[in-house]
Amino acid sequence: MTGPTDPLAKLTGITDPAARARLAWEMIDQRQDEIVELSRIRYEAMVELVDGGMTHQEIADRLGVSRARVGQLLKGVSVRERRRQPDNAADTDTIGP
């Protein structure tokens, strides 16, 4: 949904390409910071579920994702990180979001 207060509508309404690019850059940086914080919150909530006795499969069913994805998230491995790593690097014991 876009409207006059929608940040993307404001962005696309900027006619100067340099100003539009600069604002887009700032918006991306802000959203990346938000994604980092959201990822931390998700990780901590999932750890609470495990600590409460739920299995990875139960968590997956509850969240609507695969059991493998739950395992990846609890290891702190994002999809983006897995794409950048060599095939065997994702097998390391990374802890955290």
C-alpha cells in the first residue's frame, strides 16, 4: 500500500537521481539495522522455545518453516551466509543470530 506518507512513494517522487540514490542508500542502511535487530529477537525467541522443551520439528510446525531452517537459525546461519560459504563451511558450530 503506497500513499503520501509511504517512504517508497516519497523516494520514487524524487526527480534528482543523486538525491534519490542517496535517500535509497539511507533507507537500505536503516532497514539492514532493523533486520539485524529482528534477527536477534527471532533467535532469542527460538532459544526460549527450545529451552521450554520444544523440538526443532515442533518449532518448525509452529512457525511454518522447515525443521532444517530452524536448525540453521539456531546455529546462527542465515540464508545469505550459506550462499557465501564454501560447501563445508556451513558445518561449523556458529552460535547466535
